[in-house]
Amino acid sequence: MPAADSTDGGPDGAPAAGAGATPGAAVSAKDATSGAAAGTGGRPPTPVVVSLMLGMALVALDSTVVATAVPQIVGDLGGFSVFSWLFSGYLLAVTVTLPVYGKLSDTFGRKPVLLFGIGLFLVGSLLCASAWNMAALIAFRIVQGLGGGALQGTVQTLAADLYPLKERPRIQARMSSVWATSAVAGPALGGLLASYAHWRWIFLINLPLAALALWMTARHLTEPVRSPGRRGPVDWAGALGVFCCGGLLLFALVQGGVAWPWLSAPSLGLLAASAALAAVVVRVERRAREPILPGWVWRRRTIAAVNLAMAALGLLMVAPMVFMPTYAQSVLGLGPVGAGLVMSVMTLSWPVTAALSQHVYRRIGFRNTAAVGITLAAAVLYSFTLLPHPARPWQPALIMLLLGASLGLFQLPLIVGVQSTVGWAERGTTTASVLFYRQVGQSVGAALLAAVANATIAARLADAPAPGLPRHLDDVAEALEHPALLPRAAADHLREAVAAAVEHIFLGATAAAVAALLVLLLVAPRRFPVLPELRDE
């Protein structure tokens, strides 16, 4: 590796590898490097790579394939008022289990956790296909999410275990391409299955994929033998506390402003309960010998900075992923397919720049590469507010293309960099921590930015000069779906209100990008403390 890459070796005083860890988290040199050594002897066998990509595809597809089948599902099972929990329940389960599975993979190894996750996801898919009402389907989606949490974190960790530092961007770019393909193909596949087969096939199609991933992982994935003395008692009390605390917080964020007002008793009660439970979790984790959320995750500047930066990424991603399709359909007048294409071009440029980012961070370092990426992302996000009204479809599409390119330079160097600062026995916890805070940032962002959008639209409707506009936010969705039923002046004013709301959303996303940049400049060390054996790969 070029000499410039070794500048990420940590002369800034940040602790390297296991330095600064709690006594229970101390790792011997042999244990800390065994995972790295596994990756330096050559590339892993092709079946292992295929099994990892299959595991990632299960999670990625399941996040998109269900959306277009909602009308058929609701028509068959009912439960229109609660169908959003098909997505919220799955997201909750994935998010709150990430740190638990991360710690378990550091304790028992990646393979058993991955096999358990694939198996549970397979069972959840089978149960979803057999659901008899909406309540059962939501419950079984949560079971799927419990398996998805193990898949998402463990696959990312194994990518770092099996590949040396100089080749890690290649496998990470492949993982990004899986997400990109799923983002484009998932909605189309879901619509085809729901229209020409049955919505249950959306879940049944997971069975052969999960079975193949399970067989290939069990047969071909081999991990280095670890000393049994390294294993400590599992912190089940901490795991339960993290699960309950995270579940309450995310439940409050998902339902607040939707099922009840933000300042209502349910919202305030859930937020207060999650805060009280968080205090209990901190107390439990301080006493645990092998805590699920170890203190060193926040005591090390590199990991803490990446956690905060990834939380900001999750927040800003709400703007393009959630609100851009609404803008494309309601303001630009595109159909669902056109709106999906405007959003999905971001997933085309993201893997490309992610794969090329290694040529940048080898010369200027992980932090500086990520800083360049997020600076460009902030400029691109802000440029959305400068679009004319009405914009032409190619203009927001170009913005999405540039945004994907910018974020590819931002995310991958941070993930590769932070994974390279820890040994095998801490990598699962570190990776899960990064993914967990990105998911939390996304949940918080959805709540905050939705509140901004609602406030903007409500203010525009209150001052509307044109008659015939809906007076309540609950009626806006129906009016947007059938704008021809409104007077022309009212329809134009409503489109302008939505455009203004989305502009404010992108301003908020710009602020999140600036916050991520400040975190990198003020909190992250200038040079990541890469382990010496990884630095020389």
C-alpha cells in the first residue's frame, strides 16, 4: 500500500486497536489479528462471496419489494389503518437487534450468528406467506426483522474479516450494488408478483434464496479457531434492555405526529419511558463483564465520530428516499414509475464512487475523503432549493445522480476505516454500532423532517388565496392523488405548497450534511489509528 495510506496510523494520540478498552474487552494480539490474517492469505472462495451477497440481497429486497404490493395485501387481509407497520415493525426489529447481534458475533463467531439470522429470516418469510390477517402479518414481519438484523450487521463484518484492507472497497462496492439493484428491481418485482401471481409469493420467493444462502454458508464459510477463554458471559440483561429501550424510542418516533400529536400524552409518555429505560441500560452496562454496548465504543474518538457522522447520514437520506418520490409525482406530475426512476439514479452512481474511493483515501486518508464526499453532498442537497418551479424531471434526477456519487465517497471510507481500527474480537460490535446509529438517525430524521413538511404545508394552506383547498393535513394526500378534482388555482397552490415543503426538507438534509462535516473536522482524528498488521496489507 502506498506510503500515504500509512498516515492513517494514529500519531494523533487516539488509542489503537484495543487501547482504551475496558478490561473485559481486552484482546490478545493473537485474537485481535486472527480475523485479519484470515483475509490476507487470499480472497475467500467464490461460494462464500455468493452467500454473503445472497444474505445482503434478502435484507435489501425485503425493504423494497413489499411496498408495491400493499394494495393487494390490504385488499386481501384488511387492516388499512395499520398497514404502515409492515415497514415500521420490520425496521424496529432490525434496528434494535443490530448491537445485540454485533456483540454475539464477537463472542461466538460470525458464522453461528449468520446461520441463525438466515434461518430466522427463512422462518419469518414462511410465516408471512401464511398470514391470515394484518395483525399476524405484522407480527411475522417483526420475526423477519429479527433475522434481518443478524444478516445486515454480520455480513458487513464478515466483509471486513475476509478481505484485506486494500481489497475491502471491492466487496463493499458489491454490497452497495446489491442495494442499488434491489432499490430498482424490488418495487417492480413486488408489483409483478402481486399482479400476476399472489402477494404471498413476495415472501415465498425468499425461501429458496435463504435456503441456498444457509447451505452455502454452512458448507463453505470457515472462521479461524479462537481460544475458548476469550468468551465471557453473555449480557442478556443488557441485550433485553437495549431491545426494549430502542423499541420504545423508535415506536415513539414512528407513531409521533401520525397516530397522535407530538405533544400528546402517548408521545411524551413513550419518550419519557425510553429515557428512563436508557438510564437503566447505562447502569446495567457499566456493571456487565461483557456489555452489549461497551463504553469504548464512545470513548474512542474514531468510532464515536463515525457513529455521529453515520447518524447524520441516516437523517439526510430521508430527503431523497422518502420525499423525492412525493415531489416527483405531486409537483412534477410524473407517474410512480417515473418518480421511482428519478430517485433510483442515486443508486447507480453510489457504488461506482464507493469502489473508486480507495484511490482517494489511500492518498489523503479516510477522514479527508469522507469530508470531501459530505461537502459535495451538502452542496448538492442545497442546490435542490435553487431549482425553478416547476422543474424539469432531468434536473432533480441529475441532483440524485450527483448525490449518490458524493455519498459513495463519504460512507465507504468511514466504514472501511473504522473497521480497520479494531481487531476481530471488536469488529462485530463496532460495525453494528455504526449501522445502529445510521438506522436511528434515519428514524429521527423521518420524524423531524415529516414535522417540518407538515408545518410548511399547514402554513401554506392557512394562507391560501385560492378556494377549494383541503383545510386539514389528513385530506392533503387524497387531494394530491386526484388533483383534477380541485380548481386549477387550488391545485397549483397545493403543488407549490408541496414544493416549498420539500425544499425545507432538503435544507434540513443540508444542515445534517454540514453537521456530519463538523463532526469529521472537530471530533474524528485526522489520521485513523489503523492496526499495523492491517496498514501493511
